[in-house]
Amino acid sequence: MKTVRRHLPVSGGLIGLLPLLLPLLLTWAGTSHVSAPPYVLYGPLAVAVVFVVAWLRDVRAEADEASAVRSVLLWASLGTAALVVAVALSHVSGYAEAELLPGERYRLMPTVVATVAAGGLQVLLAAVAILLDRREHAVPGGTVAVSVAAVAALVVSAGAGVVAERTLRPPRPGVEHLVAGIGSEAREVPAGIEGVPRALDLPRGAVWEVEAITPGALFELSDGVMAVDPVTGDELWRYRSPGTDTRTLVAADGDSLVVEEYPPSTDEDLGPATVRVTLDATNGRVLHRSEDGQRLLADEVSPVAHDSQNADPLEGESVVVRTQAQVPLEVYGASSGALLWRFQETPDCVPDGEDSVLDLEVTRDLVLASVRCPAGGAGGSVPVVHAFDADTGELLWTHEAGNSNGRAGSALTVSSDGAVLYRYDVHSDAYSTVDTRTGEEQATGTWQDPRPSRDWLERDLWEEVLGDGVLLGSDPTLTLTDARGEPAHTVELPAVDGHRSLAATGEELYTVTRPRDGDRLVELTVHPWDGAASRTVENVLGRELAEEEAAGVCVVPGGVIVYAVDSGTITSAVAVA
């Protein structure tokens, strides 16, 4: 019996190591998970230490010695293990309030569940060890006394654990961060789709927008982001900060992104710091984290100057460009929040007026700005494109369109790889294409018929072509230019009685149609630019749209995302690859 009793503390000590080994095993296996906070995860280890001390005390004791110290240690193991179980269960209960999708808390938090299991086994082992210790030394009435004491210890410890965990738990749930075990492969822009929709598991009422990133689709949530592979329909990774408001900036190359978190104010903290997290788009891992008083991605709040001037910039970070009346351009590091550089004027251009920056484009390496510069006589002005090094602000080249009519009205966009700049004069219909590496003009002409429609410019849809070229015209006649900006392909869309949304690549034009009347089923139609026959995926969402819902489409690497939207939030989506 003594041998059995001595093995129980050893077993309890070894069990206490399991919750610590589980995160390593899950990471090695590539399983997405949210780790338990330290005050939960290290609880079984604390019990293990008490067990080991009790075992050492037992080994050193005489063969038949009844040790009061050993008994105290075993009771301490029992109470502490019950405390650990209560803390872990209370944490799971609190986490349930921040579930992104129903029933996820146990799947996402295996380390907490393992802590509950390990703590429960330690409670059992400690109770058995106490009973054997009392029986071995034949203490009269020991069984009844031990039973009452054990129940009391469990109840008191559990109550203390719940109170302690609720005290330790932050006022809002912790960050929910699921990373991919291995980096996701970069997907290619689709040259064609098979037309098989895969329903995506998205949280209702929490998705604001869908964007393209290197491995597929990024869904911007009200409190974070989640990445989805459009080929398999599987979630790749997720980053959420429940209880906060967030804004997202995807890098021009799609390889990384910045999530800026605005925690709510509390009675204890009326002005909480902004948290800025940079994530690897392929696996969701954190590349950089900073805190300051700035709100770089929130248009309505200006940066705090002392924070930006004291921050240290990071090599290769994305940039955020802000325009002001006094300073036409201020450029900040999107990850660090550091003020990188300012543009006020050059010897050849003193910006004219408060709204001197007419349009902006940012690539991986450049900030391209169409600036209203004075032109000789009578207070005239002309738009001049300035190309700055994104990191240093060095002016690399300028471009003044030779076919402009002298009125400042210049719209810009770049090819998806950032190699070609397309500029369009909204007054004269003149266009130019410029090599962004050298500033050399490649072609000029006019987009008179077709031209970018005003509606398309306002909705930024002419910037949604994945590949080279610019989308011209308007529904139902659309034209795609070649890489030099010359009209190359035209598609005549059939007339529809309803609403139509559009997206394009260099190979195909994708449209989704929601009938104005009838069954309200959404169709996805693929129109190849080369004139081949169109293909239609009927009822692509697998359901009818509700009365207030509209439908949208977005092309991402690997496939096409079709979604339903209601009051600015995406209610459901499918991936078609």
C-alpha cells in the first residue's frame, strides 16, 4: 500500500507537465489553436511541484512514520488542484462570450481543456493518496473526517478559483489568434474557374469586407481578420481582439497586413493606447506589435505627433499616407507608427491650394501622388505626378502629361504588380502610361469612347483589375486595355432587370446578378475577354437573398468570392475556384 501511495504523487507530478507539452505538440502538428493564458496553463505545474515535495518527504520518512508535513502537502495538492480546475473552467466560460463561430471554444482552446483534465486527475490522485495515508496509519474516524474535509477543500478551492480567475480576467476577452502550422502557398490569379461553389463558414454580422492577399481571401471583421483558402474553402488563420474596433491595411504585395486595434475606454483607462499588429499573410504569425496614441488607419482621427516622432521605423514596413492643408503629404510607417517623411514643396512645384493632392497610389516601394502645381499665368495649375521612395521620401521622378488641357483633374491607378502607372485626365480624357521604375512615359492617348465612367471612378472599380490594364466603359459595354493602356477587348453584357456587380482579371470578367423581382437567386457569370462563350453558375449562393440583401463579387488569388451583403456587413459567402 505504501508503494502505491508513493507512486501517486509521482503520477500527479508527471500529469502536471501535459498541458505545457500540448502547445508544442499542436504547433508541430500544424493544428490551429488558442493557447491558455499563463495563469491557467501553469496551474497543473504548480500542483506538480507540491506533489514532488510530498513524494520527497515520503521517501525520506521512516517506513511506518506518520508525517504531519506529508499530510499537509497532500491536502495542499488537493486544494490547489481543485483551484486550478475551477480557474480553467471559469476561463472557458468567460471565453464563450467571445466565440466567433458557435461551439468553437473547446476546439480552439485544447490547452484549457487539457488543464481541466490534468487538474481533475490531480484532484483524484491527491484524494486517493490522502485516504491511503489515513488508512495506512489507522487514524480513528479518519474516513469520515477526510470525506468532510475533502468536500470542504474542494468547495472552498473551487469558489476561490472562480473569484480569482474573474479578477485576473481582463475587462475584455483576450486576443484570439489562430496561426497556420505551415505557411500557405501563394495562389495564382485565376485564369478560369470550374464553377463549383464552396460555402464559407463566416460569422454573421461581423464581416465588413473581403480583400485579396497572397494565399487567397482576407475577410475584415469588426474586431480583426480571418484568411480563407478559396480553393479548399478552409480557414487558414485568424486574428481577433474581441471588444475592440479595428481597421486593416493590406500591403501592396499582399504578403503582410496591419491590424490597428482601438480598445474601448474604461473608468480606469479613459484613453487606451492603440495597438498595431503586423501579420504574415501566409500563416497569420505576428511580425511586429506596437502601442501608441495614434490612429493611423482611422480617417477621422489625426496622428499624435509626439508618438510618431519618437517611434523607430522598421525596415520594409508598409506606409500610411495622410494629406493635410499645411503639409500636402505625411508618410508614416504602418507597423511602427513612426513619421517617415513629409513633402511640402520642391523647387519646381509649390503645391497650389488646400486640396493640392488630387490622387494617390502606394506600391511596395513608391508613393505616387498627383499634385496640383502652379502653371504660368492667371493662377492656372497643372497636375504633376511625383514619385517618392516610400521609405525615405526621396523624389525619384516627376511626370507632367503633355496632352493635358491645363485643368487639374488627374486620376491614378497602378497595375497589380505596381510596375505600370495609369493616369487619366478627367477633363480632357487624355491618358498616359508610365514605367514606375524609371518614370519613362510608355504611351499616351485619349480614352474618349470608351472612357472610365464617373461612377466607376467614384467606386474605385477601375482599380480592381488583377493583372495589367484598365477597365473602361460602363455596364453593359465594358472594355479592357492592354498593358500600355490601349483598348484591347470589349464585352457586351446582356441586359438585366436587377442589380449587377462586376470584377475583372486580365483573362475574364465576372458578374453577379440579383434579379429585381422573382426568386432573388444570385447568378455568377464568367465572360472571357477573348470572345469565348460565357458560362453561368446558377444559384451560386445556394439560397435566395433576403429583402434587404445585395450581392457582390471579388476576385482573389485562387478563385472568386461571391457574397451577400446587408447594411454594410457580409452575411454569407462562397468561394468559386
